[in-house]
Amino acid sequence: MKKGLILFFIVIIIQSCGVDLDVLEYADTEPIDDGIDILLIYPENESVINEGTNVSETESLLIFEWSNKGEDNFSPYNLQLINLNSNDTITYESLESESAITLQRDVEYSWFVTGISDSKSNTWSFYNNGPEIDSNAPIPAIAISPVSGASISQTSTTVNLIWQSEDPDNDITSHDLYFGEIEDPDIYETDITISRYNEIPVEAGKIYYWKIVTKDSVGNESTSNIFTFSVG
């Protein structure tokens, strides 16, 4: 009974002094300053990035974004970008809270931002897959010289093959030449970077067959019709 009366009087005294019991209860749970002044926004942490702008089949352009935790301005900013495949680090300076950066496709990166007055952000990581590449296959090559079905001089001991290749994306990289005396000729030369092949030995009285496989920078291929010519 005495203990109950003592507790009752303690509560009365605290209330009469204007002490907020809730303040006492949560006095030790105030927010702790973690030292982070800059908040990263995009690309998000531990994400796979399929956005951006195509630069090439191996690169894409991405806009990095961040903001200040308060109203302070920490510009100019330094964005540190680390290629986690090669461990190469590049620093990009920006006066705004964003920066457009060209990235390698199929590479994992980490990044953080620092500013004046020792301001800093957390470090985030992401995997850059890059946007899907829209690509057209090359148009099948056509024979320029000799034209298909032509007969060249019987005194000829060599022939120069010339063809024409086109691609809507203008990204043809090379050609494979198939040539021989059978109607479905075998491979003769690979990765020809121009649209001709000179001084192929031929013999009078024979018929020859040839075709071209055209390749572009993203792996598309097209195969021409089989062309033919005779000697004499």
C-alpha cells in the first residue's frame, strides 16, 4: 500500500512540474545526422538499366540525377563513376544536379556524388544493359561485274568480282565471298571490307558460281542470290 502511494505522489509531482512524459520516453530516439548531404535519384541502387539513348552496339547514354538533402547548394558537383568490371574510375564535374554520361553496355557500375563543403552522397550500384537496339539486316548484295549470266573473254586468266551492298542503318562491316565451279559454291574468302575481290584465277571453257554474305555491326547478315558467269 505504501509503495502505491509513493508512486502516485511521484506522478503528481512530475505533472505539476510540466514535464512531458512522452518526451522522457522518446528522448533517446532523435534522428542522427548521418553526414549525407546529397541524395542520389537515378540510376537507382542495385537496378538493371534498360533505358537511355543508343550510341552504338556497345555504348548507351544515360542521365544521372541527384538532389540536395536540404536547401543548401553544393555545386559544383563531382560524380565518381566506377566500372566494376575493370575497376576504372572517371570523375565528371557538373554545375547542375544531373549529368549525361556515355556508358559501356553489359557492365556493372557504382557511383557517388560529392560537392563543396565536404558534402557527399551514399554509393549506389547498377547494371547497365542499355536500351534495345533497333537494327535492320543488310539488303542482299547484287552483282555489278561480271553481271550474272555474263561471258567473259576466253583469254582471261583472272576475274575481278564487284558487287553492291546496302544497309538502311549504314553499318555494314564486311562480306564473305563464296566462289567455285559448283552451283552452291564453298567459302572462298571471309571478312572482306570492300565491295570487290580481285584477280581470282579462272580457266577458259568453265562456268563459275559465286555469292556474297553481307554482315553488319550488330550481327545481322544477308545472303545474295547465286551469280554465275562463263569464260569464253
